[in-house]
Amino acid sequence: MENTPNSAERGPDSALPANAGSPPRHNSLSSANGKSVGFVLVHAGAGYHSESKAKEYKHVCKRACQKAVDRLKAGAQAVEAVTAALIELEDSPFTNAGMGSNLNLLGEIECDASIMDGKTLHYGAVGALSGIKNPVLVARRLLVEAQKGKLSAGRIPPCFLVGKGAQQWAAGHGIPPCPSERMATKFSMSAYRRNKRKMELAEKVETERCHVKRGRQSNDSDLGRLGKVKAMMAEEEDDAACLDTVGAIVVDQEGNVAAAVSSGGLAMKHPGRVGQAALFGCGCWAQNSCNANPYSTAVSTSGCGEHLMRTMLARECSSALQAEDAHHALLETMQTKFIRSPFLASEDCVLGGVIVLRCCRCVETSSDIQALLVEFLWSHTTESMCVGYMSAQDSKAKTHISRLPPGAVAGQSLAIEGGVCRLGSKSD
């Protein structure tokens, strides 16, 4: 199986890589055997994935894919399958979503999540939600309730709730609470203590620097102490692991698509901060084909929430996928609408990643049998991104940790990979 990342350096005069015309192929050709079909692509965050934990990252992606495929085989639609994948990703202690999420400045967990149904175009989301083990369940319930229509007295049902209001709504709809202390893991608590120490060191460096600049302390011993504190900070940075949002995208046997995303947010974030994982058009996007759009598309994002929000990257990628060449369209979108976006002109390091798919029905030339042709891709500007994918007719999921090419600079370069999958067919 060929697996060679393409890269593109940041800069207005950058040339496309020589092999950018077509993606490496992760082919999975399924035969027409009358069984349920479908496809899932998941990610365990765009950020940094250490080699020492590569096995754990890949394993959770495999389990998430299997959960989604199990639902597809049982006849479930895309929304149900994508929810099953997200629950598995949220339950892993190695991901920054649900259990084991990053802690905020007060040492509390506040999660964001959203889900979108490409068939109905309904969307549900929660932000800064505490005390719920699987935030995606609340987002999905919001989507389901909104599809039922207006509330009493003609009130519009909510699609996005935050904080205590979201927690109270979840409890009122039968979603059990989970104490925050149970959601914190040994790994997340260790990261919190490390990040707190790093913040303290950063404040100490700033204090020392101010004293030196003002001439109050400028002898060699003080300058030496400043250098020592900086070295301690560098050690803390080297020890830190940087992971982000998890997500999944699914197409079911009817060709319906769905997307979901979930995140614990930035480490040491201010209480109440809401990231891209909760925001419409930023965290995920799903849209079935229609007269204007020949392809059904689904997108899930990961990375620095503020960068993804200011560029509405999920919706931008979905729109771009209507072009003839999906690989080239995604590459161009990541370059012009993200890395070199005018909305991020002041940023010298733009961090993010996406998984995308598009699908359409195709007719076998030798028969009247229709099949679903799915093109799937992932791209990231971060050091790495862990993904997994599986069709309903595969015996097991395939996983991969995509990394930037040697010499590429995170936040200024990108990697892009993907493939094509022809899903089982049935008579029209």
C-alpha cells in the first residue's frame, strides 16, 4: 500500500510538489455481495504523536472505526455510526476529548463537541460543558430534538448550548452526569501540573527580564539565573505532549454523510473558552449532494481552535471538494484559505488538520449496478496527525500516523494523503 505524504511550503511563490496531482492510493475495492456498506474515517487529533505511544493512538482509532462499522452493518444511518466512533474516541485516556481532556486554568474539564447530519443539514453542539462523560451524546441529542420541530408556544429548539445550561439540559434529557474528578486521568493531571509549572516559570522569566531591563539587577549572577529559568522552561516544553480535537466522518449505504468532532480544548485555557469543535462551519461539516453540488461531503477538523474559527475551515474544505480534483482542491484550500489566510496574517505558525471525504454514485460500465465511490483525504500543518479508516466490508481498520516531511516546519508546511474506496453495490 503506497503511503507517501505530499508537502507544500508556506509562501506566496511556493510551487506545488511534483506529485501533487493525485493522492497516494489506499485502495479498498469492495465487491457487490448484498451486504450493508459504508465507510468511516477518524482522527485522534492533529498535533504531536510520540513514537512511544503510537501503538495506543492507532489502537483507539481502530476501535473507533470498528464501532462505527458495527453500527453500519446493523443498518444504522451515518449520524448514529459517527456518534459511535466519537464515543470510543472520547472514552480513551490518550485523547483530548471526554475522559482525560485537558484541564483549564482552574484544574477543571470543559468540553466542546458538535455533530452534523448531511441528509437534514441539522447540527447540534455544546461548549464549555462539564460533568458529562461523552459530550457528543448531548450534541447529538440536541440535533435529534431540533428535528422534531418547534417547542411549546412556537419556541425554536436550541442547537447549541454552553456551560451550566448545557449540563442542565443534558440531565433533563436523561444523559447521566459524570463528576469531573472521574473524568480526569493520571495523564491529564500530570499534564496539568507540568503546564502549571511551565506557566510559573514563564512568569518568573518575565519578572527577571523586566528587572534586567530596568537596570535594577544586571550583574552576571542575575543573567545566569535568567538563563537557568529559560533552560528549565525548555525542558518542560520537551516533556510536553501536544494533542487536540478528535473527530470522525461517515458515509452510510444510502450515501448519507455525517461528521462529528469533540475536544477538551486548549490546555490551561480560560474557564468558559469555547473552541472550534463547537462552532458551526468550523469544527465539522456534512452535506449530502443536491442539484448544485454533485458530491456529498463531510469534514472534521483539529488544531488551534482560534485559527480554525477565524477561517471556518470545515465549511471551506467542504465547498472546495466540489471541484473536479479533490486532492488538488484540498491542497489549495489548506494553503490559501488556512496557512496564508488574510484572517491569520498576523500569525507566523498556523496549526490545524482536517479529514475529509466526498462520495457519489457511479455505475459499473459492464452492468446496471450502482456503487458508492468515496474519495478520502487528510491534511495537516501540525507535526503529525493520527487517522484510521475502514469500510463495512473490510475485516479490520487501517491506521496511520501522518507526519510532516523531514525539514518541513510545523505551521508553515503541510502534509496531505488519502485514497479511494469503492463501496459495495446494489441494483438501482
